[in-house]
Amino acid sequence: MSLTYTAGSLVAARGREWVVLPESAADMLVLRPLGGSEDDVAAVFPAFEEVRPAEFAAPSASDLGDQRAAGLLRTALRIGFRSGAGPFRSLASIAVEPRAYQLVPLLMALRQRTVRLLISDDVGIGKTVEAGLIAKELLAQGEATRLAVLCSPALAEQWQAELREKFGIDAELVLASTVSRLERGLELGQSLFDKHPYTIISTDFIKSTRHREDFVRRCPDLVIVDEAHSCVAADDAAQNSTSPAANQLRYELLRRVSAQEDRHLLLLTATPHSGKESAFRNLLGLVRPELATLDLESPAGRAKLAEHFVARKRADVRDYLTKEDGLADDSLAERTAFPSDRWTKDEPYKLTPAYRALLDDAIAYARDRVAAAGEQGRREARIAWWSVIALLRSMVSSPAAAAQTLKTRSESAAARTAREADVLGAPVASDSAENDRLEGMDVAPGAAESEEAGARLLELAERAAALTGPAEDAKLKALTRHLKGLIADGYHPIVFCRYIPTAEYLAAQLEGKLGKKTRVAAVTGTLSPQQRLERIEQLAAGAPEDAGDPAVRRVLIATDCLSEGVNLQHHFDAVVHYDLAWNPTRHDQREGRVDRYGQKRDQVRVITMYGEDNGIDGKVLEVLFKKHRQILKDLGISVSVPDETASGVTDAVVEWLLLHGRQGSQESLFDLDGHQESFDRIEREWNSAAEREKTSRSKYAQRAIHPEEVAREVAAVRAALGGADEVRGFALDALRDLDALVRDPRDGSGDFTVQTGGTPAGLRDALAATLGGRIVEEDREIPFRTTPAIARGEAALVRTDPAIGAVAAYVLDAALDANTPGPRPARRCGVITTDAVRTRTTLLLVRYRFHLTLPSRTGERQLVAEDARLLAYEGVPARARWLDDDAAAALLAAGATSSTHEQAARNHIAKDLAGLPDLAEHLTAYGTRLAAELDASHRRVRKANEEIVRGLKVVPQEPADVLGVYLYLPPVASAPTVSGAEA
């Protein structure tokens, strides 16, 4: 006769013990190994395999551990949990430990039946992690079944890696380069959005008519949009800009996606407002149509917006959950290691006489060309204008870029109208703050327009090519000096250039010039996004002979194909702007690649190079950059420079240069006739944009979730899963006990290094799978860091890090199997004589299992979850006096003050083990109370979602598992002591 097993009960099969999962049926049991993860789930058929009821075996009095045994076993057990019983289903199963402030968007999301959020936290705070948390939670709860991430193609691989490595979501890339392969694997009539439940999609690719319609018809129930500001345009956007047309296509796509009211939608952007009210309103309309017309001046309007909008600066979250946030104390305070400041310096250089002469001749050519074209008509004038800008920008970039531009036909030369010339010429020549299409923007532009101009331009090109190298290129010579200074101070810099020829030229020129231990590589738009990441990783990993050498330095030469989205803070800590961008926002984007959460340096260095006498850089620096920096200093926020403002300034600079040449370079641009009125207007527009941005930041500050609410949930999560200090202590003690070579510098950072050559083979194999076989096989030092943001080959001291998980799994398995060969740091029993107690006190490590019923929009879900708790009592089991939870936890810190005779220890612990049945009633009552607390926690987090709350059930599964029993005895002066009794 076959038995029926309830969800959460224990069975024995295949030589081990399992937990029965809710998906089981009478003829098929779905089982998870006791203490195992979802990856280990198996199906067992009782008709063909032996399955019998099981009880968790009690500890053995013959297997005693020392004073640390209980703490090590408890932490190892909690680290192994992948199905916690709390309201956040995903936190136990992800490979990242979120910061407390990153839980705010998650709490906001769980209070909505259909999640609609605009997440606008500052650059580098972690919007990707916040979105990933929400996505993982909705999928885990069954609130969503499919996911699509819309992003630029340059960021697709990074999104794929983040979702896979941190959240266990394996998403398929849907790009122009992958769609043919994906469609070949489809059945007749099948859509790739049906076949692949999780996708990462290029916004430029999906906006095409054919794919847009297919996507809208089969759109997943959860959509994340990265860089959402690029999907809307201001109502008054400039007509000659290419952004509105592209933005309108994306906006139309998102408008249709958001029209389905029960679809979850997360919009991510660091620049939701940027001083443009209509663009901001359009963005809000995608979240909820009614938000677009809200009266945001009224408290009621702002309160409604606060339910869907979160926008925080670094200063808001650098120190979080402190008394300044309204909490009673700083016990849960969390400091996030953003770099404290940027060290910035503007470094001028002067042209050599030969280069100065070349530039003068180029300006003379440009002046003649513009004058001649002006007499030929509007179309010819605009073609000439963009060609001249291309010529001058490449000329001040590098001789390599100048030579290439002078020999290349202008993009705008093919235009049939003046309007078309602007559309073709503007993107190549400008550095738009809203230009999301960075692909192809680093190609050297052309200056040639006709065959007649060819001879003169060719002569200039030949002269430019002859000026390569530090002898005639003073800019290159200055860069070499600055890089040597950064390298000497221990920095790993990135050098940002405007054009591909410049980047390749610098990489070739700098090779071997910065010291024997400095490695140089270039990344430009000639590489695919995946190849760019691979080259960066190759540079970071270094050659085999570089392994472990702290003197090795990295220098990356890059174009703006890396200025957005790609995270470089793990490998680089300084930025050199070799080419001055014509919009300060582009510099913010470049610097944001390294100045972000996870940067190990407290101070990031930034050097901005500019030509003191080239007639262009000085003016751009004077008008645009100094104003931008002043706004940042005055308001504490970086305000994107409106494109119209930047274009107006740079147009004036070029006009001035053509009229006056370089000889007027000492004059202020504002003093020139005819420009004062336009610059006054620019000043007013920019100040207005800055003031609106400041107002929006304060007016719409995150107030939907109070820090006290976050603190309560953080405390509950840490109580169930453990905190950072516990994990660090566990890793240090466990690895030392497992014969690893641990070096703890005690420098205040909390970091330490480990060599695992002496550890058991099983542990080495597990670590090799997570950190890399080469690192473990060659017994290299493995850094264990307190920050969750780590580089490859390092481990983070957080419970969800795979390396920490490997150590915990080994410690737990060894504790449960007394026959494990080699060192066993944790044991299931222990007897400690300590002055921390005044009477006989016993500590129990108990594992509870719960059967959860969680209603969702897609139906009811049945889950089995686990929790580990410490319970303590005084006296003997039959007359136990139970202590509170805090007193029980405090026993873990109790140290032995004297040794205990080994046989006496066994006799004492045997009495406690024999009395375990007397404790069953209390353990059951505690489990019932814990289930009620968990039920209340689920209801509290989802308090605004009445339908979900009504069907919620949390039922404890009996009996609880007693994993460890640890006896604490007060010292007795007359008691005999024998050394080594605790071993």
C-alpha cells in the first residue's frame, strides 16, 4: 500500500533524506534534498523505487565540537537556504546581497497589484539590481511568468550577464545579429517571444514595423525598459534633431505595451526630467496615463506620484537606516561605499609650431569653403557647415583622425535638401546628451564634399599624417606625462577619445612607453559589444606572468561606445578626457563608468585635457563646462545640458573661429559682438532647467516607503538569513579550520585573502566551479571582500556569494556526516564551560519547515520554505525555563573559560539528548508562533493588495528538526579539568 505524504514532510529515498514538495502526486513525489536547492529537485515514483517516511536523526553524544560549533553550523545552515519563509521569496536564492535602500523599489512594487514604477535613482546607485530584484520576486511568486528587457544593443550582453549571474534568470538575446538564428529554431506559426520566456531585446531592433507588431501581440507580462528617457521626446523638441523621430517610434511601441493595464512595467532612467516638463509628463504617462495630467503642485498629486516614482541621489543613500532617517538607533545602519569625491583637474597643452600652422591652414580652408557655399544656396551652406565642423573637431583630436577625415567624403554631402543635410551631419558632429545611438558615432567624419576640393584637402591630410608621434603631437606628449603620473600613484586609467582613428593611434603610440608592467588596450566601435567586454576582461586578467603582481597597471583607450551602460568600476579608477566633448553630460557619462557603487577607491581621479591655443577647446570649456560645474556645486546635482544649449554654444564657437581665427583666442566669447543676446538666452534656459531639476528632486523625493518600514524588513531578513558580520566571521573560522592559508591584514577594510591548497579535495572542487579552476589549481590568493561588488576570481562576504555557499555546504555536509574524512569545523553537539551562564543552559539549533499557500494573479502557488532558529532553556528538559530569542542568540558569543572533562561532557549532553521528547510541545508551539509572525509579515508587505492577502496561508510542518544541541555549564571550582575535552 502506498502512503500519502504531505508537503513539507520528510522521506528517505536513494540513500538520502528529502523534503516532499507541493507539486507531488500519489504516484509521483517531487522531492528536494534536505538542505538542498531547487537545482537538486528530483521526481521519484514510489511504485518503482523504495520511499519510506523519515525522521531527522538526533545528534550523537560521541561527536562533540568546540565552542564555535553551534555558530558555524547555524550560519552554514542559513547560507544554504534557498527557499526562505519570509515575504521576499527571492532573497535567499539570488547571488547578490542587496543594499537596504535597494529594497525600497521592491517594497513599492509588492504593494501594487500591477507593478508600474519609474526608477530614477542616480547613476551608479544600482537600478539594474533594483529592477532585477523586482523581476525575480514577481517570477518567484508567480505574479509574472515571462520577462522582456528593452535596452540598447550595446548593453544587451551586460543585462544578460547581470540577470544570469546575480538572479539566475537565463535570458535570450534578441538583436539584429541573433534574430535569424533564433527564428530558424521556431516551429511553424510560433513566435520567438512565445518560445523564449525571458528575452533581452534591442530597442532599435524591435521598433521596426515587422518585429514591433509581433512583440506587441505576444508581449510578456513583465517588461523592463532601460534608459527610458530615450523612449520619449519633449513636445517642443528641435525639428532638426534626429532624436525625436527615433524617440517617437520607441514611444509608440511603449505606449502600446503599457496600454494593457495588467502588464507589469518598470522604467529605468537616471535623467527622467532634465528640465523638460513635457518629456517628463510623457514618461509618467507610460507608467499610468493619469499621472501625465496630475497636478504635481498639490500634496495629493505628489502623493499619488510617490506610489510609482523613486528618485534618489547618492547623498540620500550613502548612509541609510540611521538616526538621521528617524530610527531610534544606528543598529541597522548601512554605509554604501560610493567614492567620496572626484579629484578633477583641467590640463592644458599647446600645439607645436608645425601643428599650429596646419590648423591655421585648415581654418582658412574652412572659412573659404563656408563663404563659397553660402553663395550657392541653403543646401550647400548646410553641407559645408557640417563638413567644416567635422574637419575642425578631428583636427584637434589627433593627426590620425585629421588625416582620415580629410580623405573621407562628408556624410552630409549626399543630402538633397538643407533639412536632410542637418539630419545626416548633426549626429556625427555633436555629442548629444540624448543621443542613445552611440553605435557608429565614433567613426571619423568626412570633410570632403566634391572633387574640386580634393586636392587641397589631400595636401592637408598628408601634412597631418606627417605629424604623428610625440615630437610634433604635443597633445600625445602631454597625455603620456599625465598617464605616467596616474600609474605612479597606483591608478588604472581609462582614456576617452571621440574617434576610432584617435583611439587606435594612441594605443599604438603608448605601447611600451608607460613602463614594463603597464598593459595597454583599445576598445572602439569596430568591435561588437561582446568583443568589447571580452577585450576589457582580457586586459583585466593580464598575461599569465602578471598573475598576482600588484605592480601591473592597466590603461584602456576607449571611444564613447563605452561611455554609457558598461560598468568598469572593478578594473579602472581614473578617467582622462583626451578629447573634450561638446556637451558636459557626455563627460558625466564617461566618469560614471568608474565612479559608481563597487569602486574600491575612495577618490576617483579625472583629468580633462584641452588645447590652450587651438581656438576651440578653451571656449567650450569656458562656456559649457564651467557653467555645468557651477550648477553641480550650487545645487549638488548634475543637470543634463539641453542639446539646443550645447549646439548654440558650439555653433557660436565655430562661427567665431572662422571669423577671427586662433589669434582672438584670448578674448571672451561673451565679449564678441552679436553673441551677447544669444548667450543671455542660453544662460536663462540652462538656469531654468537646473532650477526645475532641483525642484523635481525635492518635490518628488521618495516618500512612499518610510525608512522605519525598510528597517523592519531588513531586520527580519537578517534574522532569518544572517548579516554581513556573521558571514565574515564564519568564512574566517571555517576556512582556517579547513586548513586554508588565511591572511587577514586587519587594516579596517574587513577584506582578507585565502589560499586553498591545503583544504579537502571536495572543497577545492566546489570552489574551482565558482572561482575558476586555474585559480584553485595554481593555489593563487583568493580575495574575500566585504563589498558585494567584486571582480572575477574574487569572493564577496555575503551569504549569496557562490564561494561562500560552497564553504557553507561543505561545513554543513561534514557536520551531518560523522564519517567525513579530514577536518570538520562544525559539530551537532558541544559542551562548553563558561562564566557567561550561572546555571546549566542548553542551546538548540532548530530547523522549521512551512507549507505556504500564496495566491497570485496566475493562480495559487504551494511552496515549502525553511527557517532556522535558536532556542535556549535553563535547567533540565523536563523542567525547562525558556529564554527569549536575544538571550539564546547571545550564547553563540560565549567563550569557554575552562576545559570540560571529555567523559563528563558526554554524560551531560546524553541527558539533554535523552530529554528531547520533553521539549516537543514547546518546539511545536514556537513553530506555530513563528508561522503567525510570517503570516503577518507577508500581509504587512502586501498590505495594499487585498486579493493576495485574503488567500494567504502559512502552516508549520511537524515535527521540527533539531540539528544541534549545545550545553553551557557554569564553572565549578572543585570540578576536575582535563585539557582537550572540547575537541
